[in-house]
Amino acid sequence: MPIVTKDNTKYLQFGYGDIFVGEAKDSETGMTYGVAFVLSEPRDIGAEWNEVKGLTLDQLDTHVIMQFDKIESLDVVIETLQNIRKTMQMQDNAY
């Protein structure tokens, strides 16, 4: 599904294998600072995307970058996603 902006909000709809999720790295230092979400051709969910090796985010269809200046901030996002996962699994229409 596409990544769309609606009412000034960016929507990333996962579950179709067309959003690559990968490390965001500083091009000068090589240091990882976050995660990038890149629109791609559909593929199996979780499949390796070797076509991006050696490319910069500017060369890709990068739509969202989450930058973490503190690991604690990353921990909060991970914890929230884990809680959402548990909730989705417990719902009647389990995903």
C-alpha cells in the first residue's frame, strides 16, 4: 500500500511488503542514528532488499526517517510497538 499524506499526517500502511525498513546512517561517519522507511516494490515481508546496498537515502524513495538522539527514546518506541503487537494478537480478528 502506498505511503500517503492525509490532512498533514503521514500514513505508512504495513503488511504488503512494499515498505523497506532499514538503518539510517550518517553518510560521513557511518554511525547509525535511526530508522528509514522507503517505498519499494512489493516483496515477501521481511525479505532482504539487496538493491539498497551502497545507496544513500537521497537516492531512494525515502518517506520517513525516525532519528534517535538517545537510546532511551528508541526503547520507548520499541516498547510501544511490542505492546501494540500484543494487543493486535489478542483482538478477535487476530492478525
